[in-house]
Amino acid sequence: MEFNLIIAGVGGQGGLTLSRIIGNAAMIEGYRVRIGETLGMSQRYGSVLSYLRFGEEVYSPLIEEGKADLMLALEPVEALRNARFLSRKSYAIINAYPIHTATTLVGKERYPDLEEIKEAIGKICRVEMRNFQEEADKINPRTLGVLMTGFAWRKGLLPLKKESIIEGIKLTLREKLWDINFRAFERGVELASL
């Protein structure tokens, strides 16, 4: 068994923390885990890409193009930017909440329409796109990734036990953050069941 996950987002969204939560969950289940990161600008809103691989025999953290099983895209354009990792066997879960850059805000660049993004990714793989940020904001804006993880888990797209993911949250985050993240995970599970 080998599982390849791409977490794409921008600085400040918690993508790196999320890769550690899921990585810890996979280690609890006895898998070898490799995590790699590519950071854009070293400031808030720069591109952040995490590669997370786990399985019985996983040696490199890097995921080859077209080899991702799942993409959790915390920001829509970042899904588009990293679509090269997707293929017919992939599944993309995209947060439909754009984070504009200075150049799109002043009109120097056009931010693509969300339907354009969904359609483009949909030509490559199965895609689920909704405003997960809106749901996370009801709990705590910083729980976005955990909420999306709950959604992915309930859809059967993350081959880990629920208890392992809960334990991964405990191992990664300070205790005062556990409850809001447990709530976010459960909300993601609920959303996938609707």
C-alpha cells in the first residue's frame, strides 16, 4: 500500500501543520511516512505545497506528476497551479474561497472564475469544490484543513482510521487547540454525509 497526498495552499492557511497531523496519524498505524514541502514567498499568502506519502515502503517525500491519490487544496488557484500532480485516479477536494494577491486586487492579473477552476480540474480527475472556509469560520478559521480532512475521510478518500486522525491532532497541536479541531473534523464528516 502506498498513498500520495498533495496539500496545496498559501502561507497562513495551516497546510504544513495539516501534513504533520495526517503524517502522525499514518505513523500511528505503522506506515512509513515521508513529508516534503515547497514554500513560495516566505511570507503570508505565498504558495505552500506539502507532499505527504505513506505506505509500507516509501523512501522519497516527492510525488511524481500524475501520481497523487488525493489533493486537499486550501485555496482554488493553488489547486490549478498544482494540477500536474493529478490524474484520472486522483480526487481533488478544493476550498472555494479565493485568496487574492496584490496583483489580482489591483487588476494587473485576473483571478480565474471558480467554475473555470472546477471545470479545468474536472477534466483531469474527480473534484469536489465547496466553500469549506465558511464552515471552518463558524468554529475557528484556522481549522480549515482539519475540517477538509474530516470531509475526505468520510468520503473514503483517506485510508486511515478516524481514531488515528484524532490521535494525530493530539500529537501535533497544543492541548488547548484539540477541542476546536475535533469539532472541525466532525463538521467535515457531517458535510460529507449530507
